[in-house]
Amino acid sequence: MICHFHIKFNTHYGQNLVIRIAEGKGPFSEQATELSMEYLDDSYWYAAVDVSAIGITDHLQYQYVVREHGKPDAWDNCKNRHISIKKLETDEVYVVDDWQEYLFTQQVFHSKPFEDVFTGPKVKEPATKKPTHIFDVQTTHLPDDKVLCLCGAGKKLNDWYLEKPVLMKRTKNGWSVKLNLSKENFPLEYKFGVYDVHQKKAVFLEEGNNRVLRLFGKKSDTYILHHIAYFPQFSWKGAGVNVQLSSLKSERSWGVGDFDDLKTLTDWSVKTGIKMIQLLPINDTIASHNKKDSYPYSAVSAFALHPVFMNVEKLAQSAAVVFPDKMLEEVKALNELSTFDYESVAPLKMEAIAKVFEKQKHSFKDDFAYFDFFDLNRHWLVPYAAFSYLRDTYKTADYSQWGEYAVYDEEKIQELVSPDQPQYDEIAIHYFTQYHLHLQLKDAVEYAHKKQVIIKGDLPIGVGRFSVDTWMYPHLFHMDMQAGAPPDAFTTKGQNWSFPTYNWDLMSTDNYAWWRQRMEHMSNYFDAIRIDHVLGFFRIWSIPMDAIEGIFGRFVPSIPLYADDFARAGLHFDEYRFCEPYINDDLIYQFAGEDAQWVKQHILEGFRFRQGLHTQRGLQEFLQKHPNKQHVRQPLFDLLGNVILLRDDRQSGAYHFRISMQTTASFNHLSGYEQGVLNNLYHDYFFEKQNGLWHQGVQPKLNAIQQGSTMLICAEDLGMVPDMVEDVLNEREMLSLQVQRMPKVATDNFTHPGNAKYLTVVTPSTHDMSTVRQWWEEDRNNTQIFFNQILGHYGEAPYYCEPWVARDIVLQHLRSPAMWAVFLLQDLLAINAQMRRENPHEERINIPADPEHYWNYRMHCSLEDLLLHDELNQELRQMIVHAGR
């Protein structure tokens, strides 16, 4: 077979084109045949080859290369084109290519949402005998109700009739159609366009001159045309709602949302045009059986689901179990509460599950579907059940207090969970619970898929310190450290999440199997996933165990500083001055006030903290014995943090800058020269020195994350973001998060959603922030700037966030070029005066600065009421549709 290659490309003097040809479908072979191309005319370069003569009989791959003396080879953005030679019944084929300047987003459209749910309309290919022309087109990924079409001159192309264009079929890498044009007149003019399945016509054609189809051989020869068409205004975009599952409220709720409530939320999503339901973590967090367990980011298992999300009524019906009236009266009272009473709801649900289990504890194990579930999940399910039993037996999740079970031992655990043991029912109830949670969540997800709505999960960066995972695999964690985050505009002392940090070096020895298992497991339920604190994969904020606040943390890994670094910068290195808290009489009175004398007598020895009181935990334990001095706790913490450098805990003579050192009295008591040198070193340390290390180190971790599933990956890349993060995420087609009130440019007050890049999720608020309405009242000056500069309104901003203001903010995000615009449910309800909560200060989900925060937010209206509110739903749908989402 002779292949004739033609490509449109305008060169300048000294440039030549080469085509490289090889056999295969995978990565381009280095054993390629190179052919110099000849300049055919003003438009095309040309080369021909007998593919059988160079040993190609099945699948041909090729690429075009621009050569210019003294310069490296250059390619277009389609570095690997393919032709299936075996399927072509012809002696000669003419290949016509467009040079691809634009790099199309592709990987995200091979993810679960687009492969399984957003599949677009089914198009019937035109019946064509002996096709002469095969059109393969790469283009913008079009919305679900749009199809790429071909309009042009001649009978086969329907003479430019926009209501009857040639519809193309979506393929894995674009769009395709086969036509027999042997009876048409050439040259033939045509264009690609966008066909709307509702309007049943082509609503847009390519701009610019018509394309011209030429004959390079005979009319009956086979032509393969690889084209590029770009329709940025028709890029696929969607809208999503972000909810905490426990906050959902329905008329049949037990005081908390459950998996079945997702169906009603799906119905509401369909009614309003929302395509994605985003959930906060739903893993089991039961560690202490109190309100601390309401915190969803501290799971006791990275795999188990939380029993509180079971629809126990549905479970009971399947077993013909009737709950007593007293229990149902308590349920009714809990459901009438305006907040989520975790400490009452959780045990009540466990009691209900136990009643059903008691009836089914012998029969459920005979279910073949249960056998499959158990076999697929035994690697985490059995240890989880044992952990849950031992936690309740010893009245603590701190497994160091579990006697012979303090260290995980597979043989002992298998003996513990044996069906022959008297405690077997107390073990098996957790198998039963997890199985039915699995069934209910799968059922809800399948329901959503049928309605063309996807479910997005949340992958927390950490696991609970006392969890199944740390019990089983302590070597995978640094149990002597705590993960957190450096200070930001919302948490001036930083955050201490108390999770152990990861031992990435050991995790790498099995290619991060634990992470790949997590991703694979979550893909059983979710179509997309939010990677919580993706910056932690680059570097984690690591805090010593003797610290309480995040201020004492440092990034790990990081390249430390040494005394020589300061000397080279022109600064005498004084370890004591830089590493110990800087204290004098004035500062003692400044920090401690009226308690200065007491602090001198009981806390300090001269100008140093006493032994045992030189850490935050030591101070806290001491002050607990002096309840009348609790008010000096924070001032003493601040005095303890009055340092320039932190000593490296693993390497003597190595140092790290204390974050925000410029705010300390220690820094401000230095000379201007010393401050200048330290500022330069500080900037280099945090913003230059570590970049290569972090860029290299993150690659294998993110490889494992992406290999673990085909979920659409959305990174939460907020905080102190290293320069290379944007490029890394973009190269991997991981979506970035853009929050309007958390700009990534330090000099900006806000980000404008209209400036977002396509591979982005834009949102006005997250669960860690105040809602739009609450924020509007926090800082009048900030609100005024936002009103004038971001919303573009003149005059004075309204005191409250009126519905029309909330509507403006939602619309601004919907009109963004970002792939997804996602909103807290509270912010969507804010556009309607009747449906919004009366008091916006009751809408907040989490306060990151408060480690004791109770996650008890709950919807003020029921999902049923929401579904029936036509005014809100129609307005929201109109906004979403008109924004092209």
C-alpha cells in the first residue's frame, strides 16, 4: 500500500518538514523510518511511502517534525497520529493533516464521568457504501446536547442546508464520519459546525474561510482527513452543588442525611440543571463516641463508610423489622432540630442497625452478593471490624492501650474474628453494616447516573492518628509528627490536624499500594474525586508532637539552612539568638501584662522557659493545674513562638525558618541590615530553594493516584502554593480549585471567575469558610471593594447580601470559562428570599481555626420542600442553561 501524506504548514526560510513513520499503537517507536517532505505548493508539504516495504502491515503511527539548522526539532501538539492499515481495502491512501497548534484537553474526557455518564446523544452514521473520504476531527469537547457536524457544497453535504448537515459520531479521540464523495465536483468547499439536538440544526459554523477539499489522486481513491476544529464558546461545562451529607434533611430523616437522600437531591439537581453532587468525606470517624467524631476528615478507616449514613428504615423494611414507638418518637424529635445532634443520632442509628442484625445475623451471610463483597474487601473489612470491636471493648481507639492487640498481629486478629469465638456477633455486625452501607450508596449512585448526574467524593489528605490504617501499617506513617497547614488569612496560627504524616519513602517501595487501593475503592462509588490538600503530596506541613499550634511546623521534605548559608549572606550566625525565644523584661510585660510577675516566678528562669515548660504541650499541662491562669495560655504560646529559626529535628546543625518570622518581636528587635539579609534568605528558602525537590518528589505519588482509578481528579490546591503546582496539575489534567475569596496571587484581594482557566473548579465558598451571606457582613470595607471592583456595581454596597447580590455572584461563577462551577447549597438558596435561611450566621459548616469545632450544620428546609419550590428551581435552571452549563 502506498501512503501519500499531505500536511498544511507554512514554513519560513531554512525550515524543512520530516515525517517519522513506525508500526504500533503505543508510545512512538524510536525505530522509525524518516522521510524528508517536499514543498508541494503554497499550502501543502508532501511525502509518499510504500508501507509494506518498511515492514508495516497492521497499525501505522506517524509524526511530523520541523527541522531547522542549529535549533532543536519541533513538533505540533499531535505528536502521535495513527492509521489502521489493516482495515483499509485499497492500494493507495491519501492522508491530509492539519498542523495542530492548539493543545486539546483530552485525559479528563476519558475519565469516568464522560465515559460512563455524560456520553452525549447517540448519532446514527450515514449509510455509506465504499466510503472514499474518512473525516477524523479533534475539537473542543462539546456539551451533551451538541454534536459536531459537516456542512458544505454538493449533494452529499446537503448544499449548506443547516437543518440537515452531516452529523458526525463521537469517537474516543474526537469525531468521525465516512462518506462516498466520488460523484461530487472538486475542489469541494465545506466547514465544520456545532449541531444542537434540541433545535435540530447547526447553530454555529467555523469562522474564517471555507475549507477546500482537493483531489490529490483519483475520485475513487481513499482519503483520510485529520482535521482540527476549535469551538471555545462550546466547551463542555457543568454546575455542581457541594453538600455535607449529614446536613441533608428530609421528612423521613433520623436527624441526619443518609445515602437515600442523595436520590432526592439528584431529582432536585435534574430539575435545576446541576450535573454534579459533591460530598464531603463519608468514612467512618467513630473514635470516641462523642461530638468530636462529627469531624469528617479524621477517619478511623480510609475504606469503611460511616454507619450514621445508613437509611435504617429501608434496612428494617427488608427484614420486616418494626422499630418501637419510643424509638420513633425520639427520631421525630431529632429530625425537628435545627442542627445535627451527632451524640444522640449516632447511637440511635447503631441501636436500630443492631435490631435488624439480630434478626438477620445468620441469614445475611448466605447472600452470594455478600460473599463477593466480603472477598473483594476483606483486606480492610476484617481489620476494621476487629478495630471497632476492640475500640468498644477497651473504651478507647488508642490501640496502645489494647494489651495483646496493641500491635497489629494478623494471626491474633484472625483468631479474634473467628466464627467460633463468643464475640463473633460483635465482630460480624460491622460486616453486616458495611455491606448494607455499600448497597445503599451504590443504589444512590446508580440512580444518579440514570439521571445523568455524577457524584464527587472527597479524599482526605490524612487519616486519624488512632485508626485501622495506622494500627495495621504504622511503618507507612511518621507517628511522631502531626500534619497541618501554615498560617493564612483565616488561621493566623496555622492549623494542626493531628494526623500522622506519611512515610513516603517506605510507601514508594510498593509503588504507593495503599494510595492506589484507596483510589480504586473510592472509584466503586464516585465519578470524580476532590484531592484534599493536594499540596501535601508536594510537601506536608509537619508539626512536632510537643506543639499544639501549626506555627511550629515546617515543610517536609525541605532543604535546610546551615550556619554557612548565613555567613555567605553576610550575617553572623547566632544559634541561641535565632532559635531560642527572644525574651526581655519589656516583652514579658507586653505579652503577660498583669501576670508578668507570676510568669517570671513560675514559667521562666531568667529569660528562658523552664525545663518542661519549653513546649506548648508542657505549658498547657502546667496551666491546667492553674485554672485561674488560663488567660495567659495564648500569650505564653506566642512568646514561645518568638523565634527566627527552628532546629531540624533529625539533623544537627540544620535549621528551618519559622513561618511568618517577620511578625515576631524577635525579628523586629534586629537591625535593619539583619532583617534585610534574613528576608532574602527567607524568600529563597520558601519560594525558590525547595522547588526542584518538590517538583521531582511529587511525580511518582501523583502517578500512583492517577493509576488507581479513572475518576475525574479535582485538586484542592489552596494555601501557600509553590510555583510549579499549576504546571504540574495542568500537565496531568488535574483540575485546580479557584475560590473567589482565596486568591493565589498575594497582591489580589479576590479572584475573578471570569479569568479562570478551563481545567478549573470555581466556587464562591468552601465548607471551611463562611458562606457568601455571612462573609458579606464580616468586613464592610472588604465587601465594598468586592461590590465595586468584582461585581462591577457603582455606589455603596448593601449592608446585607440581598438575593440579587447573591444571584450576581452565582451568575458570575456560572459564566466563568472554568469546566465546573460548584456552589455550597447555602449559597444557591441565597438567591431566593423565601428559601434562604433567616440567619446567615447559622450556615457555616466548619471553622478551621477551631480544632474543637462541632460539625453540626443542617439544612433549615427539607429536600422535599426544595424539590417543590418552582420559583427557585426554575430561576436556577435558567441561570445554568443560559450560562452554557
